[in-house]
Amino acid sequence: MTHDLTADPGRDPRLANGWLHTARFLTTAPQLEHLPALEVPEIAFVGRSNAGKSTAINTLTQQKRLAFASKTPGRTQSINLFSLGKQGATDAVLADLPGYGYAAVPREAKIRWQRVMANYLLTRPNLVAVVLLVDPRLGLTELDEALLEAIRPRVEQGLKFLLLLTKADKLTRTEANKALSIAKLQSAGGEARLFSALKKQGLDEVAMLLWRWTHEPPGGAAPEADTDEPDEVA
């Protein structure tokens, strides 16, 4: 019997998207000590309030309300975990971290959650990747840069990192390609992609990337093809 090498979610967007569609709520944790100890790979989604994080998660998982977007940005102050895996099994977890940087949140709450997120990103044992969502019209904020600097040592040790430029449909082709070029330079040795929930741009590439990061052994994957062209805006 021959093995079908094409039946690989890391190379087949249909399979990768199907895998993400299995996402289901696992638990919520107001503090790090409330997070369950897990053996499966975990991917954290982080970003400034209003960067489109909840929308991106819901688009990737093809579920309208999996990640809850608060009507008051910055008020969601828990880490939400979602299980991934077919037939009820869990082979990976998505972690939705609270948005940061929203002006209406009291300073004490900002400081507390910055500390919680930094501790999570630096100490979570099963964390294998971080997705930082940024509105390319605003670029990296001071808080985004501080987060990047905090995780840089872990990235150098093998933590995967994706700088995801959301709301790409609001940019012209020239603006989008310029933003992507800048993001690649700022990605701390990680990846950068354009993403639009409205136009479904970048959906397939990100889905396959997340699957590979949670399933392929370190150093065991084939070299990735250059994906600059699919990222560009038509």
C-alpha cells in the first residue's frame, strides 16, 4: 500500500482548514495558575486591542463566535484556550490572550495584564508558537515592540513566531507589499503574512503554517517554499 504524500495538512489547505474548524472551547483562566498543564503544543494569539485578533481567530476556525470580541476593547482579561483535533481528540491548543494597550483600561489593570502575558509567554512549557496580530496601518506600537523583545530569547531557542498583518484589504497593493516588507524585517527571525478576514486573504497559508508548527518535529520539515507572491494583494 502506498502512502498518499498529498494528504498532508501542512501542504494541503483544505486539510489544514478542516483541522482548524475542529476548534472548541477548552477553558478560561483569569490567572496563570488557573491554566491547565498540557502536553500538546500550544499557539498563543496576542495583539493590541482593535488589531482584529478575535476576528482572525474566528475566521481561521470558521466559527463566528469562538473568540468573543468584547464591545468594550481591552475589557477581556482572561486567557481563553481552545482545543484542536478531530473526533474529540486534542492534538494542539490555541490560546487567546487579552488585547492590550487600550486607553480606557485603568493603568493598574494594564500593568497587571502585561505582567501576566509576559510571564505566560516566557514560561508556558508547551508553548510552541506566538502569533502577533498588528494593524499594518498603525504598524508596531511600543507595546508590540516590548512583547517582541521579551520573547526574542525564546524565538532564538526555537519558538515559532508569526507577525500577522490584519485588515490587509484596507491597504492598496503598494501599501500592503511595503507593510509586508517592513514586517519581515521586524519579525525577530520569524514569519510575516498579510491577512484579511473579509477577503479570506492569507487564510490557507496561515492554516498550513499553524498545522506544521504543531505537528512536524523540529528540524524535520522540508524547507518552505517562498510565499511572498500569494501574500501580495491583487
